[in-house]
Amino acid sequence: MNWYVAKLVFRVISGNGDHNAQFDEQLRLINADNEIEAYEKASTIGHANQDSFINVKKQTVKWQFIDVAELNALSGLTDGTELYYNIHEATDPDLYIAWAHHKSALLGAKN
């Protein structure tokens, strides 16, 4: 068996959908014999996790599964194994760095 990281994409629709499009990207750990099986398992998980509920405004909120957008094999599960990466281009690098430090400080405040 091999380990994979799958990115599942869901669309979040509130009420009649008259709002900016929202997408939930989830990274899921998948254990499978090969990439085809990993994709199928990830897709099954995505379909099984579609959901809807009524919010405080009495609107239906739906998580609609879109697809498995990425599938990456892991070389092994050891301390420090890279699970995912994303190259982000920022128009204001100082603002992006400040954001990263802020997010880190919030994590540190929990400890």
C-alpha cells in the first residue's frame, strides 16, 4: 500500500447562490495500492462528504463535491515528510510575509 495526498474541491452554496463563489479545498490522506485506486477512494470520500444544512438565516447551505483536483504520492510517512506545497505569487511581498507571521503567532498563542 502507498500513501497519497488528495486535494478535494467542494463548492459552498448558501441560499440561492447569490454571493461570491466559495470553494473549500481539503487535503485528504489516502492509502491505496496505486494512483487509480487512490483517485477512486478520494472521489468516493468527496461524494460521501457532500452535505447541506440550514443556517441561522434559514438558508440551505450546501457543500457540493466538485472533483479531486490533485493527487500526490508520498515517499513515506516520516517526521517532516512534505505533504503538499503551493507556490504563491504576491503583489506585495511584505504584506504576505506579515500575514504568514500573523498566522504563525496565532498558532503559538494556542500553546
